[in-house]
Amino acid sequence: MTSQSVCLTLIAPYELRGELFDYIAEQTDLVTGFTASEVAGHGTRIRLRSAAERVKGHADEVAVQIVLQVKDFEQLLERLKSAFAGTKLIYWVVPVKTFGVLD
């Protein structure tokens, strides 16, 4: 990839995991792959959805990272905004200086 690459990070409630993964996997014209991990959400804006989360003091969430071209990121973000409207999906994007595969 070129210097026009970015890494899009998405943070979603764990219960959206399957739906989000399926949706991203369907975007084959923009996304060639992604990485996901379970994370613990902390902070004043985090909504603890269950009694277990309130006891633990954090929200169970999933983080998804996708490296893609800037133009593809812009299209994907618009699609995500439409498909996941109202879900309070958190996102950020950072430039990627280098991306590759060690062979």
C-alpha cells in the first residue's frame, strides 16, 4: 500500500460483534481483511449494559482494525454510518506510514 493508507479502528458493544464482522466481511470491494480483538471499555461515556459489566466496572466491547486506502475508508465510513445508525459505534482513523507482509 502507499502512503495514502489509513487504519480505521472501530469500537462496538460485544453484542454487535457478529453483525459487525459479517457486515465488514461483505464489503469486499473496499476491505481485504481486518483484525479484531475483545477489549474493555472504560470512561464516562461508556454505557455499562449488564449487571456483570457494572460489577467488573467496564463494558465488554470489540475492537476492529482495518488498513485501507483513504478513498476506500471514506466510502466504508459512509456505509457504516448508514448500516449502524444509532448504535453509537466509536471510530478513529490514523495514517499508516508503511504496511506489508513479511514473506
